[in-house]
Amino acid sequence: MERKRRFPINLYNRLEEKLKSRSDNDGMEAAKDDAPAAEEKRIKCPKCGKMVERARVVKHKYICYECGGYFRVKTNNRIRMVADPKSFEPWFEDMEVSNPLDFNGYEEKLAAAREKTGLKEAVTVGRCKVFGDDIVLGICDSRFMMSSMGHVVGEKITKAIERATELKLPVFMFCCSGGARMQEGIISLMQMAKTSAAIKKHGDAGLLYCSILTDPTTGGVTASFAMLGDVIMAEPGALIGFAGPRVIKQTIGQELPEGFQTAEFLVEHGFVDGIVERDELKKTIHFLLRAHQSAARSRAGKKSYADFCEDTGKKFELSESLKEQTWNSTPRTAWEKVKAVRQVDRPSAVDYMEHIFDYFTEAHGDRAFSDDKALIGGIGFLDGQPVTVIADLKGKSFEECQERNFGMPLPEGYRKALRLMKQAEKFNRPIVSFVNTSGAFCGIEAEERGQGEAIARNLLEMSGLKVPVLCILIGEGGSGGALATAVGNEVWMLENSTYSILSPEGFASILWKDSSRAQEASEVMNITAQDLKRLGVIEQIIPEFGGAGEDTAAAIAGYMKDHIKEFLTKYDGMSGEDIAKARYQRFRSF
């Protein structure tokens, strides 16, 4: 499964062709509408500097066909890219403009911007449809005083979010700004708090707020509504930062390195969920709408897992040979299982996810420091039911193992997982966690960034989640690093997986001062699935049909899928409080 650090292409299986044709038609409409206004035949690309044909750039959604660089997009063109034709209804267009500080020449500057752009202000808000679904849409336009945030901009955004809350609609905000509007001074600064407070009320109502960061997004907008999305996307190459390069250089004399403050930089550093290309923008918005409708449907009374399913009658059937293998598997010793789960070719969570979920899209970052590749998370669809998926990944090659830190999460990995699980709770999505780690990473950087606190916080928050949580150990389960994503209503283990207080080597070293006695330690630690089922630590053992490998991954995944569906049906109609109480009682019994 390819997982680029951008929102994926081909998000849909059954709807892809229909969505593609609609998107292509929208693009053609945009090109046709813009053509009469285009006197110039060629324009200069802001990225590569080449002169390119304007008509071709328009047809490609304002992307340079020479270098792939993104042109900035006018408000009307952005609406055509996103909204269903003729569905956009603008709101609050006639708000009174004032000069709160009586700044000399400000009214004239506003009048000039209105005449030049045809806009009333730097932001346009309203209601529209995206493939038939209603959303509230906001678009910032850099042509209007660099889309700086004055009191009218703040008021329009706030009023739009407040109305969205009343109408129970999601909000998608295209952000672009040079920051606060200097001519309005402290009044501009207050818009940061005002818009943020409106987003908080919208979120408390269980509604989706997404921000899409375009070039440039800086200053007070970055430090308020731009970075508060449940999902934060960014266009490729967009400049994003609090203080822009010029401000940093003039204030403290620092020259920023190449690639700093780009969208790609922010993904790597955990601040953005992913990069979305314009060809996939409308489909990605529709995907996010589907993925976050679970809460609304449940509140409407459709609480059964079957209400979300597109094909609930389909059931995985084991072949006769696999049934035979299940009963004829050669028993393995604990040490043999320890060695087996450490094999680099043992199926990973991604190998199983390909067979369990209709599709999966990864979200990135802890919104604080980095995107830990040892622990991934995102949204998957299980026969139409959106679920949040968390998974440890070790890697399949030496290079990937290094990139993924051999499956040992850092604090930011656990914080990313917690962010996504809290988001799942907000939108009433069940959580499935695939655990496969030898333990949390121990090292200077982990200690500096609070490894212990990150694990403890996960244990605290997971214990109270008001959605069903299923945890499946598919390989190693090592110490608190594994437990940090394994506080579930139920915990399952693959037949030959292990789950232990620490590695057998560490156990032998601590108790017997001799790590070479690891094999002996493994036999007395009670670390196998069979041991833990007997002790009541897990609820179910998943058969491996002779051993987890490339030839059995699909069968194991099929078995898991059927039982995951059965798990979900157990919680049909159960309140969030009862779900959390059941999890509390599960761990209280140990």
C-alpha cells in the first residue's frame, strides 16, 4: 500500500469514475468562464519563471505544466473547483466597513482593493454543495490587501462558523494571508481570539472544521483559524509560517534554509495532516465528509453498524485447506514465537489493512513537533463504516526499518495516535489499533520530549474514550510502548504473537543479571497468546493458519475482518458512557 505524505489518489472504488467525470467537467467550466477575460496569451510562472500558455494553465487548474508550480487562485475560480455548479450562496456580503483606528488613507486603500478585485473584502463565505452534500465554504483571496485579517474578515468568518453551528454543517476554510491588518492594530489582533472561540463552539457541537492552507498563510491567520482544523490540508509548495521569511530576517537577522516553511516541511514536522493536489481537492473534501458523518448519523438514530454497511451480507469463508492448517499447525515454544514475530518478512499492519478496509487514508503529525513514521494513523472504511485506524510499523527493508525507527515510537508518535483517537471520539468513529512494537524508543530525544508523559497521557485518555476500541497484537507487544495504544474494550492476539512486560533479554538481564538466558526467560514470562488468554488478559486468539506470512496474510485479514464486524455490532445502541465504563471495568479486574 503506497502511502505518500499527501492525501491519496483514487480514494474511492465504486465512485471513482463518476467523481472523475464531474471533476473534469468542473475544470472545463472554469476554463471556459475564464477564457473571455484572458487578453494575455502567455503568463509567467511564479515558481520556475517561464512564460507559459494561460489557457493550458487554466485547464490544469492553475498549475504550471512546465514545473508543477501552483498559481494563486481567485475566489470565483476556487469556488468553481470545489462547489457543485451554481450551488454557492454567498453570505454577509454587505457588512459595513469602518476604520476603527482612523488610520490615514485606509478607506481609500479599501476602496481601491474593492475596485481592483471585485470583492467586498479579503474573505468570501457562504454555503454550497460538494457532490450533493452541504458545506459552509470560506475562501481568502490574496489580491485583497494580501488577505490580511481586519475586523470585517474576522466577523465574516465568525458569523459563518456560527451559522454553520446552527445549521449543523461542516466548514471548509481556504486560508491565505499575510497576517493581521496593520491599519487596524489591536482590533485586528482580537479577531484571532474571536474566530478561535467560534471554532471551539462549532467543535463542541461535534461538527467538522477543515482548513486548507494555500500560498501564503502567515501571521495571525496561521496562529488562529488556519491551524485549528480537525483536518489540516495544504497545497503543494505553499508558504506557511507564523513569521514570514522577511519578518524573521529583519527582526533577528536569520536567513531561513531552503524548503523551510513550505507545506512539505510542515507535514514532516507534524503540523499538517497531508498535502492535497488540486486535481484531488474536491474528491478529498467529499471523502472527509463521508468519513466524518458517523456522529451525525448516530445522533439521528442510526446507531447500528449495519446502517453504515454497503455489503453486510458478505462473509469471509475459509478454504478447506486453510481449515485443515488451522487444526494441524505445529505448536511453537515461546522462544520460537519470539523469534518469529521479529522476522522482517512477517506481515505488517498495512498488509492486513489492504484486505480489511475498502480504503485507508493516512493523517500525519502530532501538531506539535513531528510525524513519527513508527506509528501511523488515519481513517479507513469497513464496508462503508468509517473507523479510525492506529498501527505500529517496523519496516520491511533495512532502509524502511531505519526510517520507521524499527517500530519503536517516539513521544510524537503517541501524541499523534492520541490526537486521532480524540478526533474519533468527537465524530463517533470506532477505533481499531494494530500493535506491533518491541517497545517505546528509549534515547535522549525521547526523554527530552517526554516519552513517559506521552505514554501516561494515552493510558489516561484511552481509558475514557466514548467509542468502541479494539486492539489487536499482530506481532510483538513490548512493555508500556505497546500498552500505550492497547487500552481497548477488547484485546486480541494473533496465534503466534507475544505480549510482555519487556523483552526476554531485558527480563533475564534484570532478574538474573544474564541476558543470554533470554530463551529461558521467555518460557517463564507467560508471554504467548495462549498464556494471556488463560490469564484473562486478552479476549480472543486469531489463527495464523500455519504461520503469518505472505501466503496466509489475506486469510488472517479476512478472519479479522469478520470478527471486527462482530465486535462493532456488540456496541450498537450503547451509550458512550457505557462503552467507557465497560473498558474501565475490564482493566479494573486485573
